[in-house]
Amino acid sequence: MPKRERNKFVKRGQILELKIESYAFGGKGIARIRSEEGEFVVFIPNTLPGQTVKAQVSKTSKNYAECKLIDVLESSPDEVEVPFQDIPGAPYIQLPIELQHKYKKESTLSLFQRIGKVENIEDLFDELVTSPNVFHYRNKMEYGFSAIGYDRINKTDIDIFTLGFKRRGVWWMGDNLDKDSGLFDKLVEDNIKLIREYCEVTGLAPWHGPKREGFFRYFVVRKSYKTDKLLFNLVTTSHDLPKFDLNAFSKLLQEVFKERFAGLLHSINDETGDRTLATAGSIELIAGDDKIVEELLGLNFEISMKSFFQTNPKSAEKLYSKVIEYALENKEAIDNTVVMDLFCGTGTIGQILASRSTNAKIIGVDIVASAIEDAKKNAKRNKIEGLQFYAADVGKFINEHPEYNNKIRTIILDPARAGIAPKTLNKIININADRIVYVSCNPATQARDTQELMLNGYQIKKISLVDQFPHTAHIETVVLFEKV
């Protein structure tokens, strides 16, 4: 077997100082190493053109290397001061939103040219839909406890009680959140320090990742934009639980957040895996309600701690409005017909579509049974008829219902980040719908699927981008395909 040729520029584990020159899809900054041997490309996630960074090589090949960002040594000239604490979840918060949109649009459309083989993608571009709230847009945040913290002055780890976020790229190190990050609720984040101090005084230990022991694990908060209420979940291990007064902790939250307090839940997670909800753990209501109510485009949704719900509901309204706009562009293909809503989740798109069409029958399919249960409850609560939800694998559902082949005019697709499995996509294509509205949180997999759809007689009529998550590399896409 021939020996794989290695590059002559860098090796795995090497620490580099690099100047970022350009931007690639997914928030990867591009740096270049130049020498007599030629030019070598290095990708560093969460970086911007103009920055000088310290990074560690994590992967190498003959033509390029990928690095893990360690620190930003010099800011980009494009960056501006913001009054927020920097956190890993907002790597671009110092970049003006107009520039964020420019980078997102250019890098996303280039994917459809490169991977999807769509030559005229610029001509098909409809619009970039902006988030109504550029800051404080999230409706959920998970704050982690850690026994190993980050010393921002000396830039090293330190044994300290922390509550905040994991240091970027370091699973075992926490970073205290001392003030508003600009992403979630300002009142909550300005008081995380107070909650941390209250927990620390108890003498009970925060979670120690490497040792896999401790009491405090997570503090999770959900917010309703409709009611402005806050639902809290304290996640701990069962060890030392009798030493902690959950009712006193509830009273603290009620004193701090007053009428905004919706309820406090307590979850036990004794598993060693790094996740908020254990597969075998318990969850108990300590005070108040265990749900909050949110509204999307006039429809009400009850949200529990475990429910999936759009993280930026105000932007989600714009996303769904764009999906419905594309779906209803040919209203004849909706009214008095059967519409398939595949990978439907909690059925939000189907419900909105059913409420805005005449005698349309919407069939929603998703493999997650709990999401389908939520979909049924929400449809009943909103008194929307003409909906049928099935908890099933999409590919298997299509196999078991051949009666829909050549009978469906419109299909809506909203798959997970991994996109659609090739076999399942072929089954969807074989239904032979006139139109497909494809929503994606990962344009890279959507661009891949686009090539397959085009090879099977579909063409893009238009594409929009929706900025659901300002200050991150994420972008959502809505594409309308029509059968040639």
C-alpha cells in the first residue's frame, strides 16, 4: 500500500500564529502559509478576516490543515466594542451585523455553486431575512457548573466554582458568566453570578469533568416571549441531595425574578455523560408550573423543559412565513389537496399551512414520537383540523403508503442537520410531487441534496436565507423546487 503523502508545512498538534485572510462557509477563517515549497491553506473555525490568532493543528492532509482556535491575539479592523461578556456561543458578536450577513450570503450561495452545481444561484436568490432581535434573541440557555475554571487574566485553568459556559474547545473547563452575554435574557444573565454565589455557599461541589463527580451540574432557563415568563431547571446528581434545600432555592429565584418566575424543576442526572437530561434520570416540579406558553404566527404552543422549540421564536416566525409564502405561491397546489410535511417535528409548519389554506389535508411525519405527541396536542389546542401526524421513519412511511405516489402536488421538507439519507431522498423524489419546499439548518447537506433533485427533474425556482442565529456561523435556507 503506497504511503500517504504528508504536507511539508505543518504537523498535528503544532501551535501556530496565523493571520486570517478570508471566510469559508460554517464560520471557518482561512489562513495561508507561504514558503519556497508553495502555498498551504489552513482552516480555523470561529475566526474572521483581519484577525491574528493562535491555533493548534488538529487535522492535516496534503493540501490543507484544520486547526482548533486557542486565542485571538489581534482583533479584525472590522470588529467593534460591545457591552457584553464574550462567550463561545457568539464568536462574531463584535462584527457588525451587516458584515455578518455579507459573509453568510456569499459563503452559503457558493456552496450551491460548488456542491449543488447550480450555476445561476445569484439569479435565483430571493432575500436574506434578518432576525427581528439582533441581541437577546434566544429563548433557552443552558449554564454549566464546573470545578475547573478559566483564569482570564493569566489565561490558564484554576480550581474554582464556576457557573457559565465551557471554554471553547475544552470540555472540562468552565468560564464564569459574570454579566449579560447579549444572546439571552439580560436580567437572567446579570444574576447568574448571584445564583453561582448562592450555590457555592452551600459547600456542595460543582461537577468535576475529569473525575466525573460533584453535585451541581446545570442550570437551564426557558423564556416565553409571549408572556415574558421564565421556567427554570436545576440539574444535580442524587449524591448529597438531602443537604440541598430546593424550596429555599426556589424562593431565591422568586425573589430575584418576581412575577416573571413561572416555575422550578429539579432534574437528577447521575450519568457521567455531559448532557443536561439523563436517559434514566428523574424530573420533579418544585414550585409553579412545569410549562410556559409561546406564540408563533397567532398559534399557541405549550413548551416543557423537554420540548423541542425554535430557539429564536421571533425569527422562526419569519422563517415559517417564508416557507408558507413559497408553499402558497401556487395556492391551487395546496387548496383541496394532500400536502406532505416530512420531518415535521412538532408540526408547526403544517399547522400554519392548514390554518391558511382551504380544505387542505396535511400529513406530518417524524421519527421522534414525543415530537408527534406535541404536534397532536398543539393542533388540538389551536383547533386546527385537516392534520394527520404519524410517528414513523420517513422512508418507511413512504414505502407503506404507495397510494400517495403521483397524488401529492406539494411536499415540505425540514430535515435535521445531517440532511436526507440518499435512499429516503429517492423515495421522496419517486412520489413525483410538482413542488418541494425544502427548509434546512445545514445548507451544505441541502446543497448536496439539491444536485440529486436537479438530476431527477427538479429545478430551483428561488432561494432565501434566514438569519436565525446572529453572531454565529449558522444560517437557515428555504428553497422552492419545481418539477421541470
